[in-house]
Amino acid sequence: MCPWNHKFSAAATETAFSPLERLAAPDARDLARDFLATSQAEFTKTLKHTPLSRAKLSGLKRNACAVLANVGTPTE
């Protein structure tokens, strides 16, 4: 992280820069499970026009599998 940004940054007050409630999961495992359960229609509806749409649902699901493989429990 840039020391300048770290020292002088402030929380964004513009609501457009707030994280989507759906993506503010406190745990990476919860977020990974949510992406694995997401349908293509739901993904298109909720994440269209966001940077995540570039990764496509298939890429997010692949990454979710990697997260669960690294930090999940044996049953996941």
C-alpha cells in the first residue's frame, strides 16, 4: 500500500463507492459459497456494470473453489 494513501486516506462518503451489501460478507468462505450458489441471471442482474462482471461468473466460481480449497473445511 502506498504510504501516502495509508496516512491521508479517508473513508468514502459517496454512496456510489460503498461496497455492495451482498459482497460485504465478513468471511471469505461465506462470500465463496454465495458465488457458487449464484445463477447466471442473478449475477447479471446484481453485478452488471461492476468490475466483477469482467471476471464473469465462471471466473468467480473458479476463484470461489480455490478459496474453499485453501480455507474451507473438509466438507466444503
